Amino acid sequence: MNIAAIVNDLSPSQKSFYLIKTFNKFIDDVSISPSVFQSRSCNPVIQPLFSCRQTSSLSSYNGVIISTSLEDAELTLRTSNNTDKFLYVWDLSWLYNPIRFSQAMQTLRNDNLKIIARSDSHASVIKNFCNKPVVDILSDWQSDKLLNIVRTNK
């Protein structure tokens, strides 16, 4: 199974740390091929043991893709490739950054996008914001639960 995350970068942050730590665990299973697509290259918070590519090569990818922001989710929805698209809402950025409401609703309500929340409180805010329930709750990129979520929601 190909599984990838799309992020702005892998710079030092809690999200990057847990993402790399989880994807590094995946390489122990030969049936899982993890990778990351990033908009900007930088020194990662810890050493990734998997492929890190630029988002410009996203169109040739097939498998599971997990966006980590609204902007990345919009990009994955516009990309014509064979992927199962997820949005892992790590941070509720629309609460403190201005967004285009209609564009955000178009992205979040898209039937091809499955939303994963970081916590119960995030799930409640997401449901209230876009009137779409999340498929599951995932705390800190838990590897076993992440695999279960993507396998059951393909």
C-alpha cells in the first residue's frame, strides 16, 4: 500500500515530528510504502527514512494521500491521479487565519475527501463548521490507527 502525506514542510514542529516518527515505523512492513510531498524543502525535525518529494510530482502518485491543511486538500482534489484522499485536520487554522468561506466549504464538503480529526473537540468544530462528520479521530499520527482508518475508508 502506498501512503503519503502532503505538508508545507517537515521543519521542526510537533506535527512533523509525529508524522516522520510514524512513517519511519511503516518501513518495517514491506507491504507499506510511505512518502511525503512537501511544498518547501528544509531540514526535517528528525531524519526521515522514506521518500520526500516536491508537490510538483503529485500527479504521478497513486495510493492514499493525506493532506494536512485546507490548501493541501484543495491541491489533492485538483490533481487528477488515482488516490484515496484524506484530510487530517491537525490544526483548526480557519479559527485564527482568514479563509475564503465558499472555497473552504467546497473543499471540505467534497465527497472525494474524507476528514480525520485530531481530537473529539476538533471533530465537533469541524462538524459544526462544514456540516460533515469526520471518518475518525487520530491523535498524533498513531500508526496502527492510521492504517486502520485508511484501510476501512478507501
